[in-house]
Amino acid sequence: MDKWERRLASVAHAIPYFVLTVTTVLYTIFTQQSASERWFTYGVVAFGYAWMLWWFTLHPQWRGRPERMAVFVGGMVVFYAVLGMREHWFGAVSYAVYIYASEVVRPRWMFLATAATAVLATMSLFGGYPPEAERPAFWLLLLVFVVVACVFTFVGYVTTEQARLRKALLEENSGLQAQLLVQAHEAGVQDERQRMAGEIHDTLAQDLAGIITQLSAATPDDWEHRVATATGLARSGLAEARRSVHALRPPALDEAALPEALGEVASGWTALHGVPVSVTLTGSARVMHPEVEVALLRTAQEALANVAKHASASRVGLTLSYMEDVVTLDVRDDGIGFDLASPSAGFGLTAMRHRVSRLSGALDVESEPGAGTAISARVPA
């Protein structure tokens, strides 16, 4: 309920008190009743104030409980029946019953209370059931009162229900927004975890594996060369770690285009592992979105790392192909291969697939024991 609806509701709830007060003042000024009759009327008025105050104003939480509100509106009808029959000035109090009936009781009882109040209002104007000469006018006025009262009460009921529905929808929308924020946060956290896992696997893990390989292979004759190579890998891993934390591009892409960066990665891998890598470019090279270039570079690094760890290959081929709307990266080796049907416990292929799928791409792997392995990554250009 917005500010204006709250104000309108406050005014509507104050009107019954205002109408009862004004009609009581008019009754006091113009009545010809005796003192005892007046005091009885004042007692009925006091009962009406107390009834509305206790059942409606002081206990707003009861408005959502149909049984209590049925008692409240029924009491208002009785109150109005007694008061309206004592003096026609109190006929205006029927407005209070219409307001309460349209807001707090169910439709069936709402129309029953409204019709009964319209009958009482008509009888109040005629001072009771009229003589035969006035009955045509009485019945005509009664029909008008009942129809008009029921129509306006129904309009009030529909307005109230729409306000409740809007409030419920707003609350539900607020809950959904909060839920979406939580889900977006959780998705962001999960995505960042996956990104960091991929970065660590593609950079730090490979550099650490290279360091271990170099130090394990060190001999008294070449230890200086091995240590120098391991030191270079450590520096490279540290630089990559810093860039990964800040989600920066790999240094190879900062200094060159993707084809040259792939050539640099291939040269470094060959120097480290002693296996030649041929790099082939097809199509016209062009600048692509940074995420596409990073994904392809990391895929090449991971594919070469898998060759070093598992393939026992004597040569590797790397092909970058630029097509009209797709760019592909193919990495082939002549190693021992593996059975695609066997479950893989490694993170490498999973990381590559995740990187490529984030860009609406696809990763295909072809291999069989003794026949080498081919990995093909395709992403929209």
C-alpha cells in the first residue's frame, strides 16, 4: 500500500466517527425527545463509538479474520437499527456500515449486511414502516437504496481486493528480487571460483610441474641450466598469479596478437620439453574479443600441458583457423592416445570445455590408444 492509499484508508476509517459525531450534534440541536429518551440515545451513540473503536480501530489485526469481522459488522447493523429508528438524523450513519461491509467481510455476508442497512436507512427516513398511502414511495426508495448501496459496496470491495492483491504482488516481487540477488551473488562466486581454478590449473600448476621436472632432472653437469629454467618458470608463475587475481590478460596477449602469442607459447613449451611444435595459421588473422583470445590461448596451454604429462609424443601440431563467423584451434599429437570411453579424473579437459562453453563454443576430443590425440576448440568470432 503506497502513501496515497494509506491516506485514503485513514480518511475512510475516520469518516464513521465523523458522521456519527455530526449526526449526534444535529440530533441534540433539533430533537424534540424527552431528556430520558435523549440519554438513552446518547448511550446508544456511546456504544457505537466503543464498538467501532474496540473491534476495528484498536485491533487492526482482526480485519483479516472473517469470523470476528462478521460479528463486528453484525453489531454495527444492530447498532444502526436501534439508532436509526430513534431519529432520522442518524440515517447517515448507514455510510459507516457500507464502508466496513465492503472492506472486512466476505461477499455473501457483505451484500446481506448492505441490503439490511439499506432497508433500515429507508425506514429511518420514513420513521418506520409507513402507512399504506406512502408505501409506493417507500418501496421505490428502498429499491433505489438497496441497488445503489450494493453497487457502491461492491466497488469498494473490488478496490480493497485490488489493493490487497497489489500489496501481495509487491511483497512477492520484493522476495523474488532478494532471491535473485542471492542467486546472482552465488552464481558470481561460483563463476569466480571456476575462473580461478582454471587460471591456477592453466598457469601455476603447469609452472610448478615444470619446476619439479627441471629440478628432478638436474645432474651435476647441467644443474645450473636446470635451476635457471626452474627460476624462470617460478617468475612466470608469479606473474601469471598476479594477473589471475586481478583478472588481467595473459602477458603474451599484452605484447602480441593471438597467432604470435600462440607461437611464443609453443616455443617456450618446446624449449622446456624438447618436443617440436609446429604452429599453422589459416585465414586472415583479426582482432577478437579479449575473452575469446584468452580462452583460446589457455586452451592451447592446457592441451600442451596434457601432451607433456600423458602423451609421450615426438611432435605436436597447433593450427589456428580464422573463418567467417568462427575461429578454431586444433592441437594434435602423435602420442600414445587414450580410450575416450574410459572416465577421466583430470581437470584439464573439464577446464577447457568450461572456458569454451562460456563463449557459446564447443570442444571436441578425438583419440584412441596408440593413435595420438586431437583436440578442437570452436568459438564464435
